Amino acid sequence: MIKNFKHMCLTSFAFILTTVASSVVSANSIWILYEPEVPENLK
């Protein structure tokens, strides 16, 4: 029983970690593709 619970916790943690990592990577990709125009006074 405890072994099953431990395995479930590890699996859930790995899944959450993977989801967060992939969402951060996709957010960075969108930001890099977007490349907003920077006003001259901010350069």
C-alpha cells in the first residue's frame, strides 16, 4: 500500500514537472517569435 502511494506521488511529481517545463519552454518560444518593437528611448 505504502509502496503504491509512493510510486503514485513520484509519478504525479514527474508529470507536473514535465508539464511546467514544457509550458515554460513554449512561453519562451512564443516570446522569441513575437519580438516586440522596442521604442528608441528604451534602447
